Amino acid sequence: MEPNGIVAEVTVMNDSEIPAGNVRITVVDPKDLVIPESDSIYIEMVDPGSSEKAKLLLKPRYSVGTTELSVKARLFDFNVKEEVTVKAKPLPLSFKIPKLTPQKKSEDDWRIFISRLPVAEVETVEVDMPPQKLFDQLSQSVSKVGMFSLEPQVTPSLYRGMVRLFGSDPNGVGYATEVQVIGSMNQSKALLRFWCSDPARLYGLTATSVVLADRAFGLKKYVK
């Protein structure tokens, strides 16, 4: 998993004595929790006794749940002189986290915690909502996963609001969130940032927070 999505790395191995050509790899998610950046990956040829690797970026749909990614390769088999389909073992994937426990942290401790962790970001387009209202809606929504809110920082002139949150799960794994909102009058934009040492938990936190905010005011339709 990477900050901008989930990378599915597929290895195509040809253990025969005949080349495999026109290899087209697709990844299917039956639960529709992710969407591939492209429909498929193309490999022109895999020589006998060799292998080729390909990567496909999957964008999260910000839905909570579990799924199994299905990977298949359609290729031309020179042995039988026709196209065949090969399926790989399904890959389990989870976008879920347990209920967190709020933990009080100072600003300095919060910064130290996130300093070397992977981060996931969710940015919105312009939202037809006063920035203070959007800030309140987002802050309240993401805190519902069970996070302690540090003192919010607000600049009222050209509005800029920011709040940082922290919580931990029953296994003692820490989670951090930052909500930023800028805007004026009835127009505003938001940036949500999430940190966790474990990539799967990181995406679980991201998906859960977005789902909660979507229930509050329909966040998903504004996400870039």
C-alpha cells in the first residue's frame, strides 16, 4: 500500500518451453471497495523459463468492509495456439479498524509520533458550505472513530481551521488524524490527513473517517 493507493504487484511466470504472448492482466474487486487506475496491464511476451512483473494501482472508494481481489491473466498460448485465461489465488483485503480509544497528546508528542509514518490524504474540491461549518462537521465526524482532539487552531480573517487527533486500538497501535479547512463566506475546501504504522490499518482509518463524514454531510461527492 502507498499513500495514493494500493499497489497490486503481479508476477507472471512461464515455466513451459514455449513463449507466452499478449498477456493482459486484470484485477477485479467483487465488493467494489477499490477501483483500478487502468482497466488492465499489458505484457507483450514472457519467454520460456522466465517471469515478468507488473504493477497496477488501485484507488480506494472509501468504503468500509472486506473483500478478495481476483487477479487473472489472459494470454496467447503458442502451444495450443489460442488465448487462455489463468487465475491467481484471490488476495484478501480489509478496510476496517476496531473502535479506538482517545489518547491525550501534546502538540510536540503528536508531531513526533507522525514524523516517520506513512500518510494517506483525502482532499476535497470546493464545497458550498461556510468554512467554520465544514470544519465543525469534519472534526466531529472523524473524532467518532475514538480519537482525542488537540486544541483546534483557527484563523478567522481568511478562514483557516486545523485540528489534530489521536487514538489507539486494543492492540496499542496508534492512529493520528489532521483536519484542515480553508475558505471564506460560503465556499471552502478541506484536506484530511491520516497516519498509522500499519498500511492496512491506515486505509481502514481513512475509509472509516470518510464514511462517517459522508453520513454527516455527503463528503464523498466532494472528494477529488
